[in-house]
Amino acid sequence: GLVNTKEMFAKAIKGGYAIPAFNFNNMEQMQAIIKAAVETKSPVILQVSKGARQYANATLLRYMAQGAVEYAKELGCAHPEIVLHLDHGDTFETCKSCIDSGFSSVMIDGSHLPYEENVALTKKVVEYAHQFDVTVEGELGVLAGVEDEVSAEHHTYTNPEEVIDFATRTGCDSLAISIGTSHGAYKFKPEQCHVDPATGRLVPPPLEFAVLDAVMEKLPGFPIVLHGSSSVPQEEVDTINKFGGKLEAAIGIPEEELRKAAKSAVCKINIDSDSRLAMTAAVRKVFAEKPAEFDPRKYLGPARDNMEKLYKHKIVNVLGSDNKL
Ligand code: G3H
Ligand code: 13P
Ligand code: NA
Ligand code: ZN
């Protein structure tokens, strides 16, 4: 069956790699994630947002994820390690409903609340979740941009002085932190970036690794999570724009920074936007090159293949979670 994140994170921290947490909203994404994980022998976190539950129906997504374990076995993986995780849980009730219906892990995101309210809410979720062996991710610090329907103009980096108190009082199993990543495909303004003379491409300012280091010093060996970790591959953006799209100045987190993070106590790296870009690029290409095509399998199939390629790349070349099963 599905597993929680406990052992997975402990092994990842020891081994200096990070577990991929990929969002899914439909069958093609789920299939691509599982195929990529099986073929690279990687553990994987399937995560479902509130928006995904609204879009695809919570029950269908849950059974799809439970079916994913059987699917992985069919694909030849004897002992798959798959987590079904609620991404950005907003209330105790949402978390409870996921726990009651078989999720093996949940996030309660109280990062936008006053500190004491975040502690109280996270603690309440942890007390409920742990009765069922479900692991809980909390968050301290606010990412710039839109998160959980709350939008912030600027990053509020995680305050390292709060993390011991938060982890101890809430009992959470992992902690998402804010060190300069953000959600979506527009993580930096072009004016914050400099041009790489070799490639002519925009290079964003570095993440605040000093904050990560300070958090790790306070909580040695504690599992840390990075949200907003899409790299926004330029070739996918170029394909989208070439075939009628209009994505301007989309900028993500350089892979080199994620590789560095994955070697540390960062043991879960969240990626959603890159999968959306891979899917959209492939669909636009088919529509542009074969305008007579109207069988969904003929455009969702290539979309699935392109996502699978992207997921494998993340696993093998960025997070280093391959060959860990
Ligand atoms: O945290 C954001 C994830 O990318 C999920 O996005 O809420 O649009 O499904 P969503
Ligand atoms: P991206 O938008 O960078 O893919 O981040 C996804 C995420 O953090 C999901 O929780
Ligand atoms: Na790590
Ligand atoms: Zn997130």
C-alpha cells in the first residue's frame, strides 16, 4: 500500500538526496509520474492540492493514487514506495477528510497565520494524523506570490529562531521553509536577474542558503521541504511560444541550486509548474503540426511522454533519488 514519509525522509537525509513531490490532477500526469519513478527506481510523493480535489474529484484522485501502487507493481517494481500527500491543506477539516480517506501524509499550511495560531493549528492536525500513522508537513515563513489563495508581495524568509519551538510544540514530521522560491512560472522579475554571457539567458538571484543553513543548525537532521521548486525549462517555454503560446519572462529556480539543496536536509522538493509546461508544450506542438487530429490520445499521449521525460530528468539529474528502492 501507500507509505508515509517517515523512513523515506530519514533515508533521503542520510543519503544526500531529495524525494520528488509531484502534483497530479489527471490520469496522464499520474501515469507519467509512476512510470518515471518505477523506471528510475525512485520513491515518489504524489501530491494533491485543494484545487486538484475540486477539479478532478477527491474520491477519484484518491483511488487513482491507491491504484498507482498496483500499477507500479505491474510495471515491474516489486516494492514501490509511494506517498499520497495533501498539498497545502488549509484547515483541520480538509486534513482530517484526507486522513480519513486514506492519504498517508498531509500538509497543514498555516504559514500565513500569526505564529501562535500556526502552532495551534499544526499541532491539532499532528495529534489527529499521528493516531493513523499519517505524517504531517508544517510551514514557517511565507513565499512571495500566490499560495493557498493568499498572496504575498514579498518573501518572508523563515525565521530560524522559531523552528525549534515550532517543531517541538507541534510535533510535525517535516518543515517547509521560505528561502526565496515561489510558486508558478514567474518566480523572478527580469530586472532582478542578470544575463549569462554564455547563453544569453536570465540568471535569477541565488536562494538564501544562509537561512537553510541556520535552520539546519537549529534542527539537525530534521526533514526540510522546499516548495516552489520548478526550474521552468527554457526549451518547454520556447516550444509553447513557438506554437502559439505567450509566456513572457517565465523564470524558475536553476537546477544547480536544487542539486545543492537536495544534498542537504532538504528531503522533499515540490514540482508542479514544470509538469504543466511539459504537458502544454507537447499538446501545442501536436495541435500546430497536426491540425486535423482530434483523438485526445494523440495529444495527451505525447504530453504524457514529455512529462515522463521531465520527471526522469528531475529524479536522475537534479534530486538524485534514483536507484533508492
Ligand atoms: O502550491 C501550488 C501547487 O502548484 C498546486 O497548484 O492549487 O493550482 O493545484 P493548484
Ligand atoms: P512550482 O510552482 O514551482 O512547481 O511549485 C509547486 C509547489 O510548491 C506545490 O506545492
Ligand atoms: Na536531502
Ligand atoms: Zn507549494
